[in-house]
Amino acid sequence: MKISGNTQGLSPSDSKALERIFRRRVPFDKLLTPELTRSLVDVSHSTGRQVGVLVDRTGEVHHVIVGDATKLMLPDVGRLRAAPGRLRGIRLIHTHLNNEPLTRDDLVDLTRLRLDMVAAICLHPGEARPSWVYYGHNVPEGPDGGEPYRTFGPISYHRLDANPREIITALEAEFARAKKARPTLAPEGRAILVHVCDKKHSLNARDSLAELKELARTAGVEVMDTILQIRDRVDPKYALGRGKLDEVVIRAMQLDVEVLVFDRNLTPTQAAAIARNTDLKVIDRTQLILDIFAQRAQTNDGKLQVELAQMKYLLPRLGQKDDGLSRLTGGIGGRGPGETKLEIGRRRARDRINRLNKQLKKLGKQRELRRSRREKMGTKVVAIVGYTNAGKSTLLNALTGSSVVAEDKLFATLDPRTRKMEFRSGRTAVVTDTVGFIRDLPKDLFAAFRATFEEAAGADLLLHVVDAADPRNDEHLKTTEALLVELGLERVPRLLVFNKADELDPRVAAVMAHKEEGVAISALAPKTLMPLESRVERMLFT
């Protein structure tokens, strides 16, 4: 029975009095008992500090906590789940020395930890006896929003008649009804998206958040809200400021959210700290993209590449003892061939990475043989590249008459698809669709999929597809060009294809294409493809 919190400077008698509190029992139908109240008030008056307990529904005291004059720091209760249902099954009972109502810290703890209730016993100024009591509990989100909790008080200690059993039983039923009436629309649950950046990078913050929203939709997440914070510098521990993090916790409680998705790559320490302080599952941008790739990998090659990237991502995080990271083994952020349990040792993880590298190298040799065979036959190869969701798969279907899956989602294509294209002159070429690029593509994923772009390296022509209707197309074009250089493809001849021109004024699309010596098309309108087909044939065969 260890006393938690600010125990320095306690007298032996105060320490013994705190230890005796563990013997107290609080029936589920009583918010307070005279014995517990007297014990808490006596020690609080003697020490000049807040004193509190965490009590479960059986009445057992699990923790005795000592704070300072204005607040308590609760111990880690992440694995203490004494009861099923929406609430955690424990309540916090503590003292206030200055007759103040429930504080913001009290309410954040109530919502963050999903406590049954929080109660504050106010001491008479300068006396070791209770005066007023404040208490509060969580509530489901109402039709008009509002705070996710309800507070009561001040109530005279001697007139307090709250019955936690009745309150909690009714609340659990209310939470269950609310959840049933609000079914989850996405298989991976509900999430809040968070973008935090410094002032130097604030110009593209909203565009980046919009892209994260599309990534979340592709991953099967229902986005309930988005949070944007611009700071002088990103907090090294929580990324967000502590106050904003508290707001996020309360918002998550309001919306019944279980996942936070950050639009940045979090360090292992940041991810662990945020998960520990929010009691929510924490996903960063890299994890989200890895999850999408894991969902969509179909070929053995693609699955191995995803697993390699996942293993490299998890390796530095295997030593983090954090409840949020342990959830990586299931659901959003933890699926696919790279799914692994935290207990795996670093040595075993490195061994697996080495085996994956060897397997991918072997598959790379097989691809090299196929390419050399095509070269000997004189087959012309066209590779379609570009930013994700620019319409590459739709263009492949239009040029080759095939029917590969083309969805209005990011990374709809993961595994390269190759089809035969016939020109009106009777000549033929092979057209390969490749995985889409994206801003800040995770470096491990980029390295793992480098082999995939070997198909593009052996191409005679690159069709760089740009979504002409996207207001961010300039940024997307630059991102793709930079990645092509990094892949060593800058010397391969290329043709810019401005797709989705039908969604713009025809003159605007034409000017855009003329400026870049490209072609404006709509992959869904066959009549717009004739100029493109002519340009491709001319560039390949003359």
C-alpha cells in the first residue's frame, strides 16, 4: 500500500494516518462516509495539502494521493478497470482547502480517465471539519453539444444525499442508448485529427489537415473533429500545449472518440506521453499511411514491403512501456502483414528485417529478369506516376481498355499494374500504373517501395499525372518531381498530363497544360485522350 504524490516532508503521524485510509470502505450507494471524510479532512488540515482517494464500486480504496495546496497528480490508472461499460468503475474523492468548486484539473481527470465521479470536500477555513461538497460526473453528448460532464454544488456536507449507485447505473444505461442511437459509420471507429506546427509552417496547415482527413477516410476512420494549433514551437513532450491537450481530451469525451490522429510524425516519447495523458489511442501520420498500405497490399511483393516498413517503424518503439502503443496490435494503425506484438525482442525484430530485405532482393532480381526480357523484345514501356488520387488508375483503364480498381481514395493503387496499350497505327506499348506519391512520405515506406519504382526506372516514358482541379496541384507537382529525382528518374523522358480538366474552365486547363508543355485531358472522357495518345506514340517511336 504505497501513498502516491507529494509525500516529501510528511511527518510520521501524517504518514501513518494516510496509510490507515486504505482500510476505509465506501459503499457504492454512498458518495462519502463520515469515517473517510474525517480521515481526509484531518490529514489535509494537518499538512496544508489536498488529499484524495480512488475508490472502486466494491468500496475498496485503491490509491491514497497527496497533492499540494491547489491540486492532485493522479497516479497511472490505465489498467485499472474495475467495471465493464463506458465508465471506468472508480471515483475520485479528495479535499479542497480554499472552498473552491471542482477545478479544471478535476474535470479533465474526470473526462480523461472516464471516472465514475469526482467529489471535492471543502474544509472550513482554518478548521479540520468539512463545510461544502462539490461533485460531478460524465454525461453522454447531448443534441446541442455542451460540456461532457455535469457538476453539482456547493452542497452542505450534512445535507449531502447523492447515491452513486443510482447515478452510475442510470448513466451507463444512458451511454449505451446514446451509442446505439449513434452507430459508427466507419469500420475503424471515430477519431479527432490534430495538426500542430510552428509559425514558420503555418501557411500550409489547413491544406495539410485537409489531406490528413482524406487519408483518414481512406483508412476507414470516421473523422469527428479537427484541431489546429499554431505555436511558437512544437512542444517537445506533447506536441500540443498542455492546455490544448486537455481541451482535446474533453472534446474526445464529448464525441465518444477513441483515436487521436496527429498530422506529423511523433517521436516514440511523444506518442507514449500523449497516450498516457489522454488514455486514447494515438496515431501519427506515418502510422496512418502504413495502415492504408497494409489494408491495400495484395501481392506478395507489396505485403513484404509494407511489413518491412512497419517493422522499421516499430523497432525504436518496442522499448516504450505505454498503453497507447500496446494497442498497435489491432485496428487502425496496427493491421497487416507487419502486425507484431510488443513482446517481440529487438533482436528478433532486426532478424525479421534482415529476412525481409533478402526476400525483397530476390523478388527484385525476378523483376529485373522480366524487364530485360521486355527490352530484348523491343517492348516500349510507359510508367504512370503522380500524386496520390490524381487519376492514374483511371487513366490506365482509359488508355488500355482494362478495368483495374480505380477509387476516389488516396492510395487506391498500391501494387503496380501493367497492361498492354494499342495505338491506332497498330503499334503497342506496355503501360504500368504505380503507387501514388504524397507529401512527407514515410522514409521507411519510401525506402521499402523503392524497388517498386524500378519499373519506372526501366520505362521509356513517364506520364506524370496531375489533378488539374486540385487547388494544391502546384505543391503536388513539386512533391512528385522531388521524389522522382530522389528515385533517380529525372533523366527518364516525361510528359505532364493535367487530368480532370473537365472540372475546370477549358481555357484554364489549356493554359495550364501549354505553360508546362503538357496535355490537358479527362480520363473519363475518351475524346479528350486523342492528343495524349498521339504525343505518347510520337515520343516513344520517333
